[in-house]
Amino acid sequence: MANKQRKLILQTIETMLEFQLRGVRQAIGREEEDDRDFVARPRSRKRKSLVVICSEILTERKHAVHVDELVEILRDEYGRVTDRDSLSSALAKKSNQGILVHRSAPATFEAIE
């Protein structure tokens, strides 16, 4: 368990540093393609958004799930850390648009069939 947590923390730090580096390069007007001394690590497939992953989880579960449980599932099964309020807000936005999910109770969502 400790090894899994360590890996998650290191991946989170790595992602934060990548975003910071990208921001610095944009601020000084330098694009990554022009940086020949920087060796970019090969990127894996594009990451899914948290909303898309939650939609998949809700589709698999076939019942309404509270945001607190979704946050735990995202952390434990997908290695993705998110803020409860941010996730709830994003899912509520999709629910209001009638896309992907439906709010069945406060902070509780289910997949649209």
C-alpha cells in the first residue's frame, strides 16, 4: 500500500512540474519544439478527463453513486486525485446540460442511459 501511495504522490508531483515548465516556456515565448537540449519523454495515450472516467464508472455500476465514493474510486482504482467540490461541480454542469450524467440526489449522480 505504501508503494502505491508513493507512486501516486510522485506521479502527481511529475504532472505539476510538467505544467509549471510548460507555463514558464510560454511566458518566455519558447515552444517545446524549439528546445533541442530538452529530451521529451514519450507520452502514453491521452489521459481521459475525470468526468469521462466518472461516466464510465457510473455506467459500469448501473446505479447512482455519491461524489465522495467517486473520489475514492478515482484515487484507489485509477490513481487520480481530485477535489470533491471540483468533481461535484463538473458533474453537476454536465447534468444540467443533459450530457453523460444525471443528478439523482444532492451530490449523487448516475449515468444517462
